[in-house]
Amino acid sequence: SQVLDTRDVQVFKVTVNGQDAQFAFGEKHSFKGTPLEITFPNELRRGQEAIVEISFESSPQSSALQWFTPEQTSGKKHPFLFSQCQVELI
């Protein structure tokens, strides 16, 4: 499984390598947000890559996510979503 930090987002669907994956939110933390635990549909081998796709909706309260408008990107065609959060090693 994989645990990600979230803040004020709605998650509708998660897939891992194109297959539906189970997911659940943990207990909300005051400054870390809410953990999103993703259970992979199949066991991965050591070193195997996985493509995780998350269908979600953000809001202005989603403080960890920020958007560039299409005009702010190099191609000027699509918006760009980025996060300034950093990996936390536990």
C-alpha cells in the first residue's frame, strides 16, 4: 500500500497500473492534513514501477495544491497542477 498526505480534496477513484485500487482516508491531522491510504490491487515486485492515477477534485481550501493557468505554462494550452509539499520519511 501507499500513504499520501491530502488536504481538503475529494477523491473519486484510484487506479494502479490501470486497475481499480481500494482507498480510504485516515484521521485528519491539524497541520499534516488527512492521510490517503491506497491498497494496490496486485503485489508489486521489488523495483517494479507502478503508475498511480487519482481522480480528485480540489478546492480553494486545498492549500497544498496550486495551479498555473494555461497562460502561465510554457505551452500555454493546459493548466498545470503542482504541490510544494515534500516527502516525509518516517
